Amino acid sequence: MDARSIIGALRRGETPSAEALSWFARGLASGRVSDAQAGAFAMAVCLNGLGSQGRIALTMAMRDSGATLDWDLPGPVLDKHSTGGVGDPVSLLLAPALAACGAFVPMISGRGLGHTGGTLDKLEAIPGLRSEMDEAGFRAAVAQAGCAIVAASDDLAPADRRLYAVRDMTATVDHVDLITASILSKKLAAGLGGLVLDVKLGSGAFMKTAGEALALAEALVEAARGAGCPAAALVTDMNQPLAPCVGNAVEVAAVMEVLTGETRGDALRGVTAALGGQLLALGKIAASPPEGAELIEAAIASGAAAERFGRMVAAMGGPSDFTERWRGRLPQAPMRRDVLALEDGHVQKIDGTALGMAVLRLGGGRMHAGDAIEPAVGLSGIARLGTRVSPGDPMAVIHAGTEAEADHAERALRAAFTLSQEPCAPPPAIHEYLA
């Protein structure tokens, strides 16, 4: 086999065989396939697609391009993946709740992408915590806490790392076949016994329409099952931040408030329970997703999830007393500014992408690869859709490094809100289930 013949077949609209896709993935990992050939392959997929079986074959080929993990643990190995949103710290709440219910969660996660926040960046707002772990440390953390959220190692799905970098430079990121293989290759290499996909829909998501979100959810579930991993998906709302905040330390704080019972966090908690319920049913810990959701709720309410979170933080190098003293441990921005409403109205729309970009420009994300992150900056207390406000009512709080940065963020935040004189109902937190 050779790369030119595989690319040529794709260009003619032919789907390469599983063997050909496996050869190509190994070539990506080894360097035998050039950047030009990788780009041509990605563009050919975007133009002609792979179809269902080709999508599954590419996913498995990329999964098998490097090391795969195998677990010998006294419980099911489960995980979740989100397609990306703003103010979405579900992983930080879900992983310890699942562990408290008897599951094991070796979560391979990522950093911020575009306007969206990254779970690893949020976790690393905790002083001393290291998300870059070798396999021995990763295994020890999972065994000790029941969960660990870490970066993918260099030898896990290396074909995806190579192809993704080329896709980012060749405008071929957003095709469902390539998205599916990229997401699942890393997750399936982690040796999972069950996976739930959280596909975001709305102004703060990459998928802006219901049709796009549902198509991706269906492709992900089909490919995961085709590769031998039990899977389910939820299409969840991202027309407003899931937590009332966007940033790194501020989102960790929102999670800790829910874990310690200071706030209920209905939207965040509800989506977490729904995703966890699906996973506990896939892992046979619960007889059904609703029963599983009740177990997740109970783990949070009892404090068992908080205890697991503390164990995970300590196992990953963070403070051993973080759960008890989290307010004093998280970094604080030099200044805070309340943003107050200037007129009457109901919050009708929130541009989630604009909020994410505002936090990115505060320093809470990366404008360029390798940029350092300011973990304390962000937005909190964000008004919810449907809320009625009058002049002087709080719309949000800006956490910034300087007055000039706060000025810029305030302008962006005000432009992100649309007020209406007519009452408006917020959208449902969950749009679709694919069980």
C-alpha cells in the first residue's frame, strides 16, 4: 500500500478498506505519511466522506496507531466526552461522583480549543496539581481515588495528534467523519467499558443547529459501538453557560460549591446526573439511566463525591486538604468588577462564543499555542436566560488583571446579552437522548 493510492481512491469517491486505513494511520504515527499527504487525505474525506463503515474503520485504525490501556479493576471503567462549550465543568463533578458509585474513571481530557474551556486548564488552577502524568502515576491515581483526569500521553493515538495538527492548518477540522475518529480514537485507546458523549448545541458550542448536533451524536455512538465500546449520547444545551461562570478557577469554585452543598447548581447538577445515569447503566451498576441518575445525585448530596474529588486532587499532586480549604487555595484575580444592567428587560439571548472569547482575551485561554494561562481571570454570576433585570441589577462579575482588561471584557459582555421586553423561557438543558 502507499499513501498516494489511498488518497486517489478517496478523491474518486471510493471508501478505503479497513486495511488501507490502518496502514495510513500507522504511517501518520511513524512519519511515513507526509504532512502534504495527511492534508490531502483530510480534504478528500471532507469532500467525499467515508460512510459509516469507513468512519468506524478510521476510528479503530487511529486508536490502534499507538499504545492502548488495559485495566484490571474491581468495577467498570467508564468515561465521558464533551464536544466543547463555555462554563461547562461537568467532568470535574461527574468523575468523582461516578467513582463514589463504584466506577473507575480514567479520563483523558484536553485543553481549551478556540472559545471553549479545557478541563485540564481548569484543574490546573488548583496549586500543585499536575495533569501531565506517566502511565504508572495515572494508574496509581485511578486506583487510589477511583478517577483521574489527565492529558493524553504521546503514545496514545499518535495518528490523531498528527492528523489533527494538519487539519487545523488546512480548514478540515469540522467534518463529522474526522471529528468522530479524532474524539473516539483517544477515548477508546484508554480501554473503556462504557462511554457517554455530551454533544453541545447552541451559541457557545461548535454545533449551532439541532441537525448538526444530532448527526454528530449519532455518528459518535455508532462508531463507538462499532469499535466494541458500549456508548450513549446526550445533546445538551449550550445557549448559555452551564455553570453561571466562565473561566478556570471560577469554574472549579462553582464545582466545589455544588460538591460541598453550598449551592445546588441545578443546571450543572442536572446534566451531570443525566450523563452519569447513562454511564452507570452502561456499566451495569444501575438497572436503568434514571436509577443511575439517582445514584449520582445521592453521591453528590452525601459528600461522597467531594471526598473522591479531594482524593483525586491529592493523587495528582494538589493540596491534600483542598476539599476543606478550597476557597483559600484557588487563585484570585487582582480586581473584580460588577457589571450592572442599564435597562429593563428579560435576558433573551446570550452569545456564548462571545463570552468564551472575552475570557480568552482576559488571559483565561490561549490566543497562540504555548501561551501561559491566567487561572484566576474569568466571569462569574452570569445572569441566566429568562431572568428579568432592571437598571442596577447584576448581570455578571468580571475577574481581571487590570482595569483596561476589565473595560474590554465589559464591552464584550454587554454586547453578548440581548434583552427583550417580553418574558421568555430558558431552553431545556437536555435536548436529545441516544441510548
